[in-house]
Amino acid sequence: MSHADEVLDSNPSTHPTLDDVIQARAQGTSRREVLKGSVGFMALSFLGGGAATLLTACGGGTTEETPGTPSSPAPVRPAALGFTAVAKSLADAVSVPAGYSVQVVHRLGDPLAASLPAYSNLGTDAAAGFAYRVGDHHDGMHYFGLDASGKADASASTRALLAVNHEAITPSFLHPAGQTIVGGVRTVPEEVLREFYAHGVSISEIQKGAGGWALKQDSAFNRRVHTLTDMVLSGPASGTSYLVTRYSPNGTRTRGTVNNCANGYTPWGTYLTCEENWGGYFRRVTATDNANRSAKELTALARYGVAGAGRELWGTVTPDTPDDLYGRWVAEVKGASASEDYRNVANTYGWVVEIDPYDPGSTPRKRTALGRFAHEGAWIGKVETGKPLTFYMGCDSRNEYIYKFVSTALWDPADATGGLAAGDKYMDHGRLYVAKFNADGTGTWLELAFGVGNVSASTPAYAFADQADVLIHARLAADAQGATKMDRPEWGAVDPVTGAVYMTLTNNSGSLRSLAATDAANPRHYNDPRTTGAAQRGNPNGHVIRWMETGATSFQWDIFLFGSRAGSDPASVNLSGLTADNDFSSPDGLWFSRATNICWIQTDDGAYTDVTNCMLLAALPGTVGDGSAVTITNTDAGGATKAVPTRVGAQPGTRLRRFLVGPPQCELTGLAESPDGKTLFVNIQHPGEDTPLADLGNPSAWPSHWPDGGTARPRSATLAITRNDGGPIGL
Ligand code: FEO
Ligand code: CA
Ligand code: CA
Ligand code: CA
């Protein structure tokens, strides 16, 4: 059973994209003109790279963004990358450039409490102990510095709390012989309990000593947040009827978090973990439950993909416990009212969740003002005293949207140590918007508020009742406002040098991504043939879009990078001119170092895996608009063509370089650094995840034994990467 790149697609809305406009403009655009445009943009790219006002940084940029400290030097971009590109690889290993070293900081199962034994990695470790072990599928991550006395210190580079998301599990390696399922039912509660704990977030103390970075097993800060952790539902939807469950009859709390994908962090020292493709975990047998639901509820449940047996069949365990350990995963009408069952439980998932890593006893808060969707992550734009805070967010499913939340409260540096109370101030009150990308390179933020635009009690597809309804069903509100469907928004990042916002659009193919579905912001439809010749049509390699805000609700955008195999058609596929040193597919993780201002890009790929495992690349971007307007001519399987005008950023040349390649079937994800820029932390998620259950008894057949080698089961893990001469990473 493979969970690779799990995605729930449930956007059937047919509101017009910009397709008609583009088609009209594209009439008569010849292939010759397209090629001419491409050559022009290639010439411009050289100017773009050279004209950018770049100064040598070498660690001289700002460290952690410390709001309200005017003495911080203005961030600058390094003049060049300082390492030799790593070759593409299919090896069961982590490859880094010469002069760099890699160390494993923690792996699935490593103990986070003094009394726990080392992980057997045979699937036999007691489930209860898993509440204090590192979880599976390491994902988004952040470094929270600690000073010598154990206080928060944003400049501490040798002691920290590492907050790591544990998005999902590789079931075949988590138990003795995979999941025990009899007739569609989980029959071993011990296995299910182990899975409950293996998801969520770990907070662990790490320290740097003579031997490098080490996990502090007995730290009082060590903590697991998982699917059993009590959570507060905060913000405008809290306490509304939509969130009433048997667990919380007044709709103010829920239990657990799941599918914690990417992340974010706040200027007040808290961690944001984001609930991504959570809809599939709930069991809802439509054949019986649909009859008990209103038409409005059915629309909402379908739009969020809450239907089916449940991804891990957690709701099938019987008998249940008095506190509904298993029944809380059954999103069906069972009782006489919502406070007697879990019909609304799915409404308590799909949020940005705030955790205070420095306070192990604190209760995480789900921030409902930021909307409910398949949250990849939440990234705050430039922090300025006296101005609102802006959170950028993507909804990772095919044809979903990009959102932003703007706080009502204006930033006050006195809140920098405010913890969750500061979260209440900045994240519970504000405005939610969704992005519309126009063909002319401009964009508009459309507000999602009850009574604004097409969002009201008379919205045809879904009659909204109030603002809580809008936030809980943000996807439906975004449909109504005419947002632009994107090629799967993954990570975002804000460039400290220019203030531009970058977001990866990992890939999009299949029946939902036809030639007709292309538009200016999602402009390619092509075939990326595997070495076997198997066709992969649509946008299998993905791209990275970026924009600069030009007003409160307007922006200017272009496409920073297009994923591609080197050697693909430069006019319709390899528009960024990628070479053997930097070609990649399916960008996902994205992050700017605050020490070096390097942009780091990670891949989560299934398209180019005939040639290489997933990878990490370093980039030195220019500015939005440093390339040119280009018209791409797309061709589908039947030979039909469509010309799509778009905005292509300057080609990166040597300013984009492959830094690391991971082991087979892994995803590179999670990015954090020590504030001195001398340690880069990244995660290797699910190496060998597609190992067939039938091969479990034959380790020599497994694609990966990373990181332990020999005949060991592969494990997700966090890496610390350092330079042998102690210098900053990447320069
Ligand atoms: Fe969990 Fe969007 O990847
Ligand atoms: Ca993954
Ligand atoms: Ca992905
Ligand atoms: Ca991801």
C-alpha cells in the first residue's frame, strides 16, 4: 500500500478560468513567434542575472527576523553559489557536495523520554511508548534556539528545540508485518494505537557538541503532539454548531491533528503545523450516511473529500473505548444530535495549528480565522512594526487555490515573547483572501467574507449562513469568488531580500488537467516520457510561481522556475533552461535561509524517478518580472494544440544547483537552520515506502535500508548538514 504524495482531488467547480481570454488572445500565434519569444527571454535572462543588485553576503545578512530592530542590516543575495553540483542518483544513499558532511539527528522511533529503550525497528515496539518516540514521515520543521539556561534565544546556534511534523506512516515497516486487516476491519488495536502516536508533531531538544548534533533524550522540553492530543478550536468558528462533537458539545475543542505537512513559525516564537490531506482519514459510508445529511452538508462533504472507508481504517476497530478512541474517526450521523456522535468531526480538521514549543504543557490551538482546506503550510510575509501580519497559504490538491490571511492587529514588537496569547491577538481576527492570477501578469486577492462579492446566503452552489460557514468551507467560498485553480500549491516562502512570495506548484496531471485547463499561471501541458517510453501528460514536472504585492489586494506575478528534464523542448517544456546540474521535477519544499538568503527547493517526485531520486537544490533568484512574456504552444496526446501566454522569469543558469540527492522513494522535505547558517537541517521522508508487503520477509529485495544500512528497515529521519571547514551552507 503506497501513500506517496497522497492527494485528495475534489474541486469539480466549473467557474471559468482565464482560458477563454487566453484562447482568444492566442488565436493566430504561430510556433515561429513562440520560438522568437523564447529566444528573446533567454537573452534577457543574462541581463536579469547581471542587473540584479546583489552584494556578497557570506553570512552577513540578517539572522532571525527580529521585528522592530532597525539595526538589522538589509538582507542581500550572495553573488554566487559556492559548491559543485551533485549528480542525479538512484543510489540508496544521501549525496552532498564535496566538503560537506551529513549526520542523522533523529529517526522514526527514536526515544524522547529517559526511560524508553532504543527503537527495535522491527515493528514490535510497544504502542504506548510511541507517545514518547519520534514519529514517522518527517515533514515541515523549524529550529527554535535555546540559550544556556534553557530560555528562547533566536540567535542560539548550538542548542535548540527542533519542531518536526510527522505527516503520515509507512504501514509496512511500522508493524511486524504491516497492518492487520481482516475483511476491511483493523483487528489489532495495538497497531492502530501505534499509528495514532506516529502521526503529528515532535518537539525535541538537540545540542551541538564535539561529535556534532545529538538528540537530548531526557530533555524536559521533549514532547509529542499526535492524534490523541487535546486541542482548542480558536477564532471565529469556535463554539459554533458546525464544530459540535461528542468530544466537545460546545464546539470549542477537538482531539488530535493529522497529515501535518508543511509548517510555519511566528515572530512570537511559536510553531505552526498545517493539516493537509486529512479528509481521507475519516470513515463515512455514503450509502448509509448520505440519507441523514442535508443537501448543503452533502455539498460540503464532497468538496472536502469526506467519504469512504477511511485511509487507515481507524474507525473500524471494535469494541470502542469509553472516550471514543476509534469512533471519533467515523464522521457519520449515529446519534440523535451532533453532540452525541462525530458527524461534524471533519470540520475540526483542516486548520493551521499553533503550538508553543517552549511550553510543553500548553494546549495547541487550531486557528479557524485562517480558513479550512488542505493546508500545506503558513508563511508570514515581512514583519513590520505598526503593520498587519500576512500569512500565505496553499491548498495542496489538484486545481486548488492559494490563500492569504491578513491580521486585524498591527504588529507590536512587545508581543515577540507573547506565546499563544500573541497568536490569539494576530491569528484569531483578520481577513481571508484567495488568489486570482490574470493573464497579463497581474493578480487580485478576492476576499472570503460573508456578504462580500458572491459569498452570501444566495450563493447558488452553497448558501452560506454566516462567517463561520465561510471559514469552515473556504474552498466553496473561493469557488464562488472565481479563484484561479492551480497545479497543486505546496510550500510558500517569502524572499527576505525582495519581499516576493514564492510558491511551489508541484505537478498536475490526469483527467483533471487537460490541455484546455491550462492558463497563464499554470501554462504547460506536455508529455514527459519516462525512459521506458511511458507517457506522463499534463504538468508532471511542476513549476514555482512568485509574486510581489502591489497593493492590499493586488500583485504582480511571474513563474520563477519550470521543472523539466534537461534536454526537453526549450520552447514548451524546459523554459528555465535546466541542465544536468540542476534539472528537477515536482518542487515541493521551499524556504529561504535567513543566514545566507539562499532559496532552497526540495522535490517530491514521481515523474523523473526513472533517472533520479528526490533532491534538494539551492537557488539565487532575481526579481519578479526579470524575464519576459512568452507564449507556450502546448500539444496534447491527440495532437491538438493550444497557445498560452505566460510570464517566465529569467533563466537561472548556474544560480540554481543540485545540492543533495536522497535515497530511493523518499521525499526531501523540511528545512531549518542554525541561525549562524552553519547547519542546515532537512528531512528524508519515507525512503523505500513502496516496498511491497509480499517482500517484507526478503530484505535483499527492498529498495532502501537507509539510514541504518545492512538489512535494516528504512526510516524517515532528520539530517544535519555541515561544511567540513565550518562555513555557511551553500556559499
Ligand atoms: Fe504533504 Fe503537499 O505535501
Ligand atoms: Ca510524502
Ligand atoms: Ca508533495
Ligand atoms: Ca509537501
